[in-house]
Amino acid sequence: MSTIQLKKVTLADLATLRQISIETFTDTFGAQNTPENLRAYLDEAYQPAKLQQELSEPAAQFYFAYVDGHLAGYLKLNHDAAQTEAMGNTALEVERIYVRTTFKRHGLGSRMIAQAEQVAQQLGKQKIWLGVWEKNFAAQHFYTKLGFVRTGQHDFMMGDDRQTDFILTKQL
């Protein structure tokens, strides 16, 4: 049985956060998007100054996930004004939940959602929500299994390609 640990990410971890962000996003979505759109998104979303700003945001939290001491993925949570959609002060957003390919199916996703629920409860939130790409069927199935339901959708720009993310919500 593997040991899973979550550790809060700090500004000192910026380079590692950037590296794992680019790696896991590319592994997850690279094959379904053009190289140009993928590169445009990665260059914008994970530029060091932007990540530094996100890490400095008091209403956002990042966690690295470790399996048996090996960095395996990460989680980003937002609440209040840091949410990417106006979902109100009773909600906590799971903005990013990414796992390295070799660590999938080790229980990391469930552990990270449990962390999100714990943080939400500590903050007095009533629900957690996230956006999942309409073509990411495995993730949709995973979240549905954990009690999330589709409550809406929003646009997501991948370079110049407008894509649709489903909004999934779980009441706590």
C-alpha cells in the first residue's frame, strides 16, 4: 500500500510547480490539441510571474501530492474572489487537479478531493465545484463517482480554440 502525503506549496517551490504543471497538462491534453494551441496556453497559464501571483493570493492554496516520497501531482484550490467563476462565498473551487501518468490509479485524485472538502469545511463553505473538459470522459466519470453533478458550463480557451468545460458541483 502506497503512502500518500499532501504538502502545501510555497513561493520557494515555484520552479517545481511550473515544471509539474506543464508536464501534467501536456500529458493530459496534448494529444487532443494542436501543438500551437497547447504552447500558447502553457506559455500564458504557467509563466513564472503568473504562478508567483497565484501562489501569493491569500484565497488560493496549492498542494503537492507525494506517493511514497515521490512528487506525483498537485492541487489548486480557490475561494471567495479568487474563484475563476463568480460562485459566491459559500463555494470552494478545485481549479487544478493533476496527476503524473505513472501515479494514476494510486488513489491520489480521491485524496486530493478529500483535501478540498476538508479545506472547504474549515472555511465554512457549503459546496465545492470544478470545471472539466467536455471531452475528458474519464475525469467526468471519476467526479460523478465522488458525488459531483453537472450544474453548468463555461468556455475555456486553449490558444485560439474555444472549448467547453462542464461545471460540476458537490454539496457538502
